[in-house]
Amino acid sequence: MLKNDYILTQIEGLARAIAKIFFNKETVVYEAEEEETLTDELYLRLKEMVGKGEINEAENILYEHMNTADLRYLALMVDFYNQLNKLDEAFLEEHDYGKDEILQGLKDVASHYGVPLN
């Protein structure tokens, strides 16, 4: 339990750091545009997949579409991991995913966008 609390704190802290560095905000929430974009379509697809428990598959698709030249993808990615972090641990475990994978995913995102982690 303490390990999960520690990981949870790390996830929240890293997500806040990314939000502050890139968006000058305390948190990042992906917001759809008025006219639907490819990023919006991806967001909806990922959300649906996670709801079905297809978390690993959704994460793979997230990385396949990553575009480090577009900060909307960064917002999408951070929001994706924030939403996973809010899921019940039993749901995550049932679908072969864990809090440690959420943290690693955020670290990978930070690395791809040039955020130093040490």
C-alpha cells in the first residue's frame, strides 16, 4: 500500500511539473477543439478503449500517434495518464496494468518532450 501511495505521489508530481513547464498550469486536461481534429478523434478512441479495459492497446496507439512538435499531443498524453491514475487499482490489475506503468509512461512522455528527470 505504501509503495502505491508513493507511486501515486510521483505520478501526480510529474504530471504537475509537465503542466507547469509546458502550459503554465497546475494540471493538464485535454480539451477538444470546436472543429474536431485528429487529436480529438484519438482522444475519444483512447477513452473508449480504456473504458473497455484495453489499456495496453490504447497506450500503444497513443505512442504510435505521438507528435512531439504539437503540444496538443503532449496535453493528450498527460491527460491520458492522469485519467489512468484515477482508475481503481482493481480495474487496472484486472486489465494487466499498474500504477508503476502509469509512472513509467509519464516518464517516457517527459523524456520525449525533453524534460530532464534528474
